[in-house]
Amino acid sequence: MTQQPWHNGEVGVDSVDPVVETVGALAATAPDAVIHLRAAARSGMAWPRALLEAVSLWTVPHETWQDRAYRYLIAGEALDWLALVERLYPEIEDFIPPADLERLLFEGALPDDVTPEEFKTWMGGNKHRAYLNYWYGVVVEEALQQSAEDDVRKREKARCYPDNEDMVEEAFTHLYGNTRSVLLREFRKEARLPEFSPLSLADCKEFTYWLSKLRFNLWDPARVASDTRKGIRYLARLEQVPGPLVGEEAEG
């Protein structure tokens, strides 16, 4: 997948090609990653590096582990690295200070001394590109949706209209050219999901990612970049920018 407006200079990521590995390239099993993680932590390696190197070695796009279903790769190209972290961290939990672990799990953040360059190097190029796809295609996209809904609510409340679900539909129409309900039906069809079945959390993330690609194809590059920056600014205001990668992007 190539999503240039997500990663060009206009939205804060220079010279990053978001073409990522597909499920076919993530076809083996995971024990090597777990073995490396345990050995690295016990050898004295700093836990953030051990964890990210394990992420770089991970090869399974989805699995059921201890009765929980995990989907690490969204739409074959976007790495939900925190889902993978949730799977891996118990292997070295004793090596992670409680405050750091809480910040990792609830804020998606590593210690402040981990630089963006280290984050990228330890995670590896392919995984980092997949991570960027997820960050822009799910995290930023969700923020953009919320920002658009807030704009609609402010406008409608100024007219003394009550809050209602139509505001969500209007925000989606502005961003994606159609209502959420119509778009969700189209997504279910493409993903071969039963029309009235409940969506899992992973399904919701995939729907958001699907919407981000739709937005990219629907509008001109200038608008795509402008809307993406709007989502990033919304994240920054909420202080919910996850991970050590994001300092430069949040400034845009």
C-alpha cells in the first residue's frame, strides 16, 4: 500500500515509504521472538530495546493465546504494535518498572530516553513502516473523526439543536462522502462480515483503516494532508499521542 499524503513532508514524515509487508511475509511462527525477548532481558539489555527487537522478530499476523484472540496486522499492512506488546510484555514483566509498564499499557509510551531513531532501529524498517501505517490509518484517523464530530456539535449547538447521532453521520459524510451506516455496510461486504454480527475491536480498527484509505482516494492530496494534520493536532491537544515516534508529527 502506498499512502503518500500520510508520510510526506506536509504531514511531518519525510521520505518514508509506507509500503509494508503483507500477511504472506508474516507467515512463520513466533517462538524465536519470545526466546530472544527473554534472553535479552535476562542478559541485562534495557527492556524497551528487548521488547522492540522482539517485535521486529515477530512473524505471526494473528493468533489465539491463552484464550484471547490477537490480531497484530490490520488489513495485511498496519501493525498494531500495542496489541503485540500486550502479548509479549508478560514474558519480561519482572524487568519493567511498574510506572513504566503502566505508561506503556495505558498511554502507549516508552520511557522518554528512547529516541525516535532508536525506536525505528530496534523495531526494524519493515515493522516500523507497518507501525506508521497503523498510527496514521487508525490512531490519527480516529482523532480526525472525533475532531470532525466536535466541529459539527459546536455548529449545531450554536443553533440550539440537541445532540444526536445525526451529528456523527454528518461528520462521516464530510470526511468520507457518505454516512457511517452506509460505509459500515460497504465495509462489511468487502470484509465478508455478517451484516448484523457485532464487530470485534480488531474489526473496528480495520474499519477505521479502511476509511482512511477511502479518504485518501476520495479527496485531493492537499485536503488529505490538511485533514491528517488536523487529526494530529487533535491528538496533541488531548496529550494522547502514543509512542516515541511522534514528536515532529504532532508539531505539524
